[in-house]
Amino acid sequence: MRWIGIKEIEDLATISYGSFDKVLEAGLIVFYDSNSGINICSAQSFDPNCNRIESGSSDYYLIGGNLCLKFGNEIRKIDLTSCTSTVLCKTDRNNISLINQEYCRGSSSFTKPRRKINDIISIRNAEVIYSWEDNKALISWSAKYPIFFNKESEKLFAFDLSGDKVLWNIILDKGFAGVRYVQEVNDRELFIQRYLQFEEYNLLKIDVITGSIVWEAINTLNHYNYEASSCKLYGIGGKTFEVINAKTGEREIQQELSEDLHISSHLTYYYNGLLYFSGYQDKNIPVFGAVDVENGELVFTQEVEMPGEKSFRKGLDRPVVVGNRLYVRDSMKTLHVYERVEDSL
């Protein structure tokens, strides 16, 4: 398997990490340049699309097949045919974020005295259906219940908005800096990290209806890729590849890769039987590659050329694969687009 570079897009300053692959699947490349301008183009031809949309947005989402942009305290749905927008959700708070197709969240922070106010807002009728001012954080919305975590009480809990009551709670941990791995499995279950100490985690599978812990795997990575059809979790940390059976929590594979690689577990992406990754080879060569999830064998690695001296500080973001194309951004803010070429026998 070989990948041929077909395009480089410079000044790709920021993307929406959680939505970049989704908009690629919808046929678009969406990013912000160094001037905070929104750029929308075709993922196939790279031709601009709706680049006359006003500046000022700071994040984007793909919800129900629609591209939505965040502007201050409102989220607007974009019509890519007319390049016009309509307000999807709005708040009187200072900030807004999209939770799912039904709800958004408004929030305001104050320093004197120090406090934060949060609202959950119905997109359907613009009503505030729930507000809170304590330190709990909304970390997931599984089944019909929001899931909160409060690091002061160390509790993870589900909340019934209609009954205004806590359904269940479990002691999780004291919290930690960074992004906690949370993955919804289905309408009833989710995976969530339990932090033990620096770089030491367990992984829990929780029944969100009852709050029971289905299983707890010890000494796990801080990020996995869940694949629903196989019901497996795939991950790489350093140069160790592993597979966890998502039904039982049992490790089915844990083995070292065959080359001198260093890979951060969050820089991985599952697609069509392969776990793609970006990392370093021989400590300072930026590469992307893939592992066959069936046997844990390294399929390929490929270097990405960047100007200047090779350094561990000059690396790559998570690769994203859609169809026969691979997209990976380097630390110089250039997006590299590759196309797969199958070697002939």
C-alpha cells in the first residue's frame, strides 16, 4: 500500500477536531486560517465553496447533514447552495456550544465572585430546560439522559431532566487536566476513563440506565477507537498496539510494533480494518502509518517531508481517512492530502 501526495493546503490554522472527519465524509474540507477566516472547499476538487460567508465564527459542527457555524452566542446553519445562514440555536449567555441535534448549551463565567452559569437549551423551541451553577461538567448525553461529572465530589452521575433528579452516581476520580476519553457505545452504554495517577488509567464500561459498571479494564491507554460492527476497541500507545473486546473488557491483543515508533494514543484513527496513526520513527522522523487490527501487524509507514531540520517538536496531527484519501496536518499548519495507490502484483 502506497500513498501519493496530491495536494497541500497551507495556513490551515485550526479545525474542529470532533467534526473534521464528518465534514470530509460530507465532501467538504472546512478550516480556519491564521486570520480566523472560515474556509470551505470541496474535498474532491479543492474548489472554494461559500468563502464569502462572514468572518467571526470560531467552531463548526455537522449535525443532521448540515454544516453549522458558531458565532459568539449563537449557532447558525449554513445553506451551501445560497451561502446564507439561519439561526439554529441562541443564548443570552456569553458562550454557546452544540450538544446534539436536540440541544445546545449556553454558558457565562464570572470572576468576582468566581462562578459559572450553564443552560441546556432546546433547539426545537429555544426554551431553557435546565440550568446549573455548581462545578459539575456535562461530559456526555447517553440514551435520554445527560451525564455529568463533578470533580469536587468525584462523582459521575446521570440526571433526569423531566424529574429534576439524580438517577444514579458512582465515584470516579478527582479529575485531571486534559480531555477525558468518553465514548457512547449505544443507547444504553458508554466507555469512560478512570484516572488513577499521572499517565495511569482504567477504562470503564457503564450502563447509563442503571449506573452499574459492566466491566473495568486496568492499566489502559488514554484513548481508543471504538468499532461498533466488531464491538472492539483499538489503540496504540508508544509502540504497543492493543485490542479490547468491548463486550467483556478482555484484552485480545497486546503486542509491540515491528519498527522503532513513538505514537500518542489520541493520534489514531480507525477506518476499514486498519488503525491509522501519526507519530515519530527513530525519535524524530514524522510519519503516518497503519496497523492491521486483525493481527496487530504493521502494514506500512510513510514519512511526511517538512522544511527545516527534523525534530521531535515538528510532528503531525491525527490522520483522517475517507475513501481512498488520507488527510494529515503538520505542525507547520499545512494539510497534506494523499491518495492511496495499490501496488500491482
